[in-house]
Amino acid sequence: MSKESKSGRGISRRQFAQVTAAGAGLLSMPAIVRHAIAQGNAPLKVGVLLPRSGVQAGLGQACQRGADIAEAVLNDLNYGVKIELLNADTESNVDIARTQAEKLINSGANVLTGAFDSGQSAAIAQVAEQRSIPYVINIAAAPQITEQGYKYVFRNFPTAPMLITDALALQKDLFAATGKTPKTAVLMSVNDTFGTAMQNGIKALFPKLQMPYEIVDVISYDPRAKDLSVEVAKAKATKAELVMPVSRLNDAILLVQEMVKQRYEPMGIVNPGAPGMYEQQFYKTLGKYSEFCVSNVPWLNPRSKMTPVLAKRFKEKFPNDLLELNVGFTFEAILIAADAYKRTKSAHPFAMIEALRATKIEDHVMVGGPIAFNSKGQNVNIKSAAVQNLKRQPVVVLPADSAAAKPVFPMPKWGAKSRG
Amino acid sequence: MEFSAFDLFQAVVKGLLTGMVYSLMALGLTVIFGVMRVVNFAHGEMMVVAMYLAVMSFAALGIDPMLALIPIAAILFAFGYGLQRTLINRFINVPEHMQFILMLSVAIILVNVCLVLAGPDAQGVQLDYALDSFEIGELLIDKVRVYAALGAVVISALLYLFFSRTRTGKAIRAAADNHAGALVVGLDVNRLYAITFGIGAACVGAAGALTIMLVQVQPFLAVEYTLLAFTIVIIGGLGSLRGAIAGGLLIGVSEAIAGFLLEPSLKSVFSFGLLILVLLIRPQGLFGKAA
Amino acid sequence: MAIIERLFGGVPRRALVGLAMLAAVLLLAPFVVSPFVVTVILLMFYFAYVGQAWNIMMGFAGQLSLGHSLYIGLGAYAAAALYMKAGIGPWAGIFLAIALAMAVGGIIGYLGFRFAITGVYFALLTIAFAEFFRILFDHIDWLGASAGYYLKVENRQENDPFNLRGSPTMFYYIMFGLVVLAFGLCRWLLTGRLGHYWLAIREDPEAAQATGIEVFRYKMMAVLLSSGMTALGGVFIAFYNNNLYPEQIFSMGRSIELLLGPIIGGLGTLFGPILGSALLVLVGEIMTDLTEGSQLAGLKQIFYGLVVLLIVLFLPGGVWPWLARLCGFDRDGERK
């Protein structure tokens, strides 16, 4: 069926006849073969695009675990809708993300989700827009993605400025709760896509947030660094009382290792909204030195009713892995799609779009208010939590109403017995 | 921010130690090129394989990488020997781009075999002394870095002895200097080539085992090590043993200094800048023989 | 008419008919096939085009570049910056893109050739420059640094070829046009004096010099042409993906993926880049399909690597020369 024949769609939603290259002047009408659209009891087909191989493989596979247990968790919750996952590997490559998105739509995906990375997510967003298929982003922090006026794109992940605003507010809460405030801080940031966005955000937001400390130096390091001894030496030389790393996993490990080796003892290591310090490998490698690091990041809400259900299924299926935010957000992306489908009972893209816009999910797994999208498709109700490493586990310590333990700050010295 | 001369000195000492391990890694590359004029674009991949072997032997048997490096070097020797015999020997006298594509496909396969078998997550060894430091006056130097550097120096010395003292080593050098001549005097050049490739692989194997004490391994580190090895070897002189050692130390130290003086994220610009400079001013490298 | 003669002279009739049919099929394809297939063919076009550009430098003039992502990146950033900062559309922007890439390519070529850097050393020089620029762009705040540079996506309802805003189908025809133009240009160059000089230089630079060919000059021409053409591929990437990251656009992986096509297809041949790119994209898709059921990420790439390995082992000259011999097309003056 040609899309042109369907009436009753606004201009903005119509896919137009394609005008061809200048000069050639050919007019083509792509024959779009639409697959039968799921209705009522048929499962909702969710296309999951993640970088399971290539440089981001570790993170992509972590996200995938959240998708893999989604069906079982929804069943446990008696959610009442069936989902079917169509998985695709973007190979950490933008071009492949794009063709794979097209491919999933061709195989009948009713809604897309993914893709962890901002570049790949932005590419998929364009496909979703052109093919009129709703797309729920699980993780991607570049603010620009929801500033393009897209109609089919929804993001249930904070943008870099949101992450920073929350994280710095949590720092103040941390100082208030423990009665100890550092006067100086050093920002150590990985110079990659995410790190630079965060670094720029911190520079822009810092004056407005009236933080009690002064940032005495910003040290930006190579994402491919295999040795951070010079960087840590520089940080140590500033004598800053607070270390704020914007890191990934490997560099977070190198960073702490070097701090121990160089006996740099700040009051605390508190990251302003970055991954690395809550990941399993961080605990495994650093052991007692992983203790007391604080990550101010969006996190699973231990007091939500849904979290234990997710945690149980996760433990069953992945006994050796850690339940962290990649899993949580990927699961929530699927939850959002399932919730919309539950309300409309139709997988038709326009019905789904309307339902997604009206999303209001009170019960979900991440910290924050109900999941709802603003006119740009951004969920602005996500809140970060202060997650501290206690007994080799990430534990929510702030905000108090979601906390599972009390924060420890300043952190004990590297040689302290309380590190266990 | 002001840094004292002492901070800089400390950084240079660490750079030198790191450079020694770099040197060993680069030796593997330079030996292979020097003898058979084959550029091993799968060098970093072999390094990563060795790092995984070290992780596995530590996890399963608790063997310290300093000891495990002997069997690991032996395994990589066998791998290199076999690879040369089966694949690379057919590519000795073909244009560089063909060697490049051949080694590239080997590299793609190796990295992804690592990904499938070991998974994408970073892995390392948890040594009890991993975070200890030697204290010499004010100077703080971490133990693992010193051990790794010592290991690298010992192996480099052994390699030097092999090429200067043993019959096989001398025969390999003869084959490198004069291929036709070596055939004339009845040397089994194919065997020598295979041994050479094996030795190159063993060097990078040992370097991998030492490096795992300092760095976590994940499959996609490989490309970076390949590039690093190339930078070092070109600066020192492709094919020159002394050059690889000098290049490794130079890059180790210059990275440390650049990290101190510039924005640390710019420090590899310094290495690539150095590489471009050497290519232009002395394309045969600091220790290479002029073509 | 002289041009026609040069473009088509000496080509067997069967080959011409085949070519015409192929062109017709590709022109009509978007009417028939699914949008997914359109994007896959579009990817083939892109690789065929940049492969053709790379081939001029390596296949024709014998200069191995492993850093062509540099020109892609420069082209992409130049056109994107003009469009976003000054409101100048991509069709005007390509001139800056081409000029910038040619300037940098010219510097690299000049340094390389003047200082007599050849073979592996030249290849490494190209890598070093590409990496140098990657890190440099990682630090240019004006262009988003490593946080990425986004183009405004607008006019999505209608195709706007003048600003390169539109659907994959629009890009499909534009890239198709570029592939045809590049193919024609290369054919024209190869059959002319320049082509003969290049081949002479490729086969034996010293002998070429001895017969009075200005080796330096013709090598420079190859580099300039190749870098300029590659920059156009970058403009396409910028306006197709609408976001640029130095990490991705200048990456060594990008340099490598664009030279695989011409080498697998047949270095120095006109059809090599086209066939090679088509083949590799196809192999990639097939491997994705075959390994779909498996949860083992990375399996696809292992098979992909094996296919490349097998082709290199058994068809070292590339697939096209072998296929051409099989079909009896090998009389058209290409490298045998």
C-alpha cells in the first residue's frame, strides 16, 4: 500500500514523494511494504539497537541484559501486554546503526529503542522520523538530539546539563548531611564525547549553582590513556580536597589506582554524573580501594516496588553481573513502549505516538518522578541519586527518601581499616 | 597551576619505566620488519591476546604475570611461527598493501575471537602488591611499574644476546642483510623467517604479560597498541633493535613531559607530531640505516 | 565526440550493454525495493565513490594512503561549519571542503614526496596526519570539540536537494550521480596522458623519472585529486548523518573501511572499487543475517575477517580482474 493513499494525516506526518538529485529530476514513489500491524493481543515488536560489538561492546551488552529480562519482568508484573524483541547489533558504528534501524523496521518493528551512544542514537532518530516509527532512546546524553524538533523520538535519559545540575545539588546535600565541606576541587575529565559535553556543562552551570568550593583545575585526559600517573600527579599538586572524575570504567580504575600509588588523599571522590565507579569491574579490580567513592547518577530506586522484581529476574538470568543504570534504563525504555501499547491496544505508529506523548508511568525502576515526556520528547522527571560504594556494592545514600544507607564523607584514608 | 621541578622529575622517571615496556613491545615489530620486510599490522592484537592469556593464568592458577610471561611468550612464539608458515610466508614479496590487508584480516579475526571468548568487559589481575610504591626519599614509584620495566630490560637483553651470540640469531641477521646470499650458503630461509616471526610474537607476548600488571585489558585496546608500536618503531628506525629501545624510552618520557606541560588529552598529539617530524627529517628513524 | 570516444572506445559491446543495464536497474531500484535496501545500496555507493577516489592515489599512482579519513573529516566539518555558522548551503560549501582537503593533502604529498618518503613510511605519515587532526578537532570548541557537532535537521517533510536536507532516496540519487561521475572521470584520466604517466610511476618510479616524466608533479596531482574527491564523500556523511564526532569521522577504522573495497575489488581497476564495495557491504549484511540468531557479538566480524582473508589469499589481484577475465571483458585497457 502506498502511504499516499492513506488520508487524514497531517502534512508533517506524511512521507512525501522523494525528489531526486538536482539535474536528474527523477520522481520516485517508494513502495513501502508495511507489515501487518499488531493489534490487541499480538505482541508488540520492539527493535533493540545496541552496540554489542566494537569499542562500546561492554556497555552495549550491559544494556542488552536489561532488554533480555524485560519480557519476564513484565510477565511477573502481570502487565498484560506481550512484547517481542528484535535485536540488532550496531557494531559501535553510525552507518551500521542506520541500516540496522531500517532493517528492523522492515522486519516489522513497531517501536525502536537503543542505542546507548549519542551519535548512533541521533542517526537512528532520523530513520525513525523518516519512516514514522516511534523511537525511545534508552541512553544518550547529547542535548541536541531532543532539540531537532523530532516527533517520533522520546528520551528517557537525562541530558548532560540535567545530569550536572542534579549531581552538583546532590554534592551540596552530601556536604550538608555529613557537615563537612571541601573548599577546593579538581575536575578530571575524559576528553571524549560524553566527557566534553559534561565538562562544558559544568563550566557553564557552575557559576549559577553557587557551589561552596572552588574548582582549582580542570584536567582533561585522553580517552585512550593507558596510564594516568601524570594526570594524577597534576591533580595531587593542586592539593584539591575533592576529586570530581568524569570518567569511563577503565580510566576510573586507573585514576584510583594512581591516587593510591601516589598517596593522594582528598576528602572524597565524588563524580558529577559519570559512569565508571559503580561498575562491577571497578569493585573487582580495586577491592577495598573502591569503597566510599560516590557517583551522583540516575539510579535504580531501591524503594520502588518494581525494582525488586527486576532485580530478581536479573539475578536469575545474569548471576555474575551487576544490576546498574544501563540495565535499568534499557528496561525502562521497553517498559515505556509496553505501557503505551497497553493503553492504545494498537501498535500503529500514530496510535503509539499519541500514547507515548501521554505517558505517565508512576511505578518504574529508576529514581525520580513519573516518566512523562515534554513537547520535545524529553523526560524531565529523572533524578539522580548519590550512589556510594559500600561493602563492594553501589548503595543509594541520597536523596534521603530513596536512601538505603547513610553517606560516609570524608572518605577514610587509603590505609584505613574501615575499608575492610 | 604551578608544578615543581620535582613533580616533573618524578613524571620523567615513570615515563622511562613505562618506556621500557613500550620498547619491548616495539622490539617485536621491528625484528619482524627488519628481517622479512613484513609490516605486522596485527601487532597490537597479539599483545591483547597475550594480556588475556595472562589474565586467564592468573585467574585460573594464580600465576603472577611475571612468571606467566615465560609460557605466554612460548605460546605466542608457536602462534607466530605457525602464522608465518601458513599465511605470511606467501606474502613476503608482495606489495605492502597486500600485506596490510592480510594482517588486517588476521587482526579483525583475533580481536573478535577475544570478544567472543572473553567478553567485552575490561579484565585485569589483582596482585597484592599492585598498589604498593617504592619510596626513595621524596620519590614515589609504584612497584609494578618497576617490575615490569625490569622484566622488559631482561628480555630485551636476552634478545640482544640471541641475535649477537647464537648461531640461529646470526643466521637470521645474515638472511636479513642478504636474502640471496643466505640462500646461496644454504640457510633454510623459510625456517629462519618463521623463527623470526615467532620471536617477534614472543616479544610482544612478554610485553603483554608485563603490561597487564599496569593496565586492564579489553579487546579494542589492540588498535591503540598497534599504533603506539608503529610510532615508536618509526621514530627509532624500522628494523633497528636499538632504535626500538630508544624510541620506546623517548615516547614514554615525552608522553610524561607533554602530559605535564600541555593539556594531558593533547599528549598523543605530541607523539604524532614527533613521528611526523622524524619521518620528514630522518625517515629512516633515529637509528635506522639510510636506504 | 572525442570525449565519448575516450570514455567508451575499445570497450566490448557486451560490457557496454551490461553497464547500461546495471545503471538502469540502479536508477529504478528505489521504486521497487524497500527503504532498507535503499540505505544498503546507498552505503555501497558511498564506499564505491570514496574507494574510487582513494584508488586514484594508490591504484593509479601507487601511493599508499592509510589516512583518507582525514579528507572525509575535513570535508565534512568544512561544509557543516559553513552551513551552520554562515548559512551557506552544501553545494557552495563543497568548494571550501574540496579546497581544504586538497590543501592538507597537498601539504602531506609535498612533504612526503619532497623528502622521498615511500611505501610503508608514506602510509604511516598519512596515518600520523589523520590522527593528528583527530586530536586537533577533539579540541576545537568552536566546532563542538569531542562532544560532537550537530547539524540542524529541518525541512524533513520535503526533500531539499539544494541544502541536502531530505530522505535517503534523495541521497541515493546524489551518491549514484557521484559514483557515475567519478567513474567517468577516472576512465577519462586513465585513457589520457596523465593515466599513462601514473601507471608508469606506479610500476617503476625511477624508470619513469628517467624517461622524463615529472614524477613529483604527477604524484602531487594524484594526491590533490584524490583528497579533493574524498572530501565530497565527507560532505555527504555530514549532511546524511547530521552529526559529526572527530572520534568517528577521523578514525583509522574509517580509513581502513574505505580502502578495503578497491583492494578487494581490484586495485587500479575502474570497476574494482565499485565491485569491491558492493561485495563487502553485501558480505557484511549476509554475515549479520547468518549470525543473527547467535548471542555472540563479534561472530559476524570473525566471518567477515575470514572472507577478506580468503579473497586476499585466493584472488590477490582482486575480484574484478578475475571476473572480467571470466566474462571476457578484459580488453579495455585496465590493469590485467
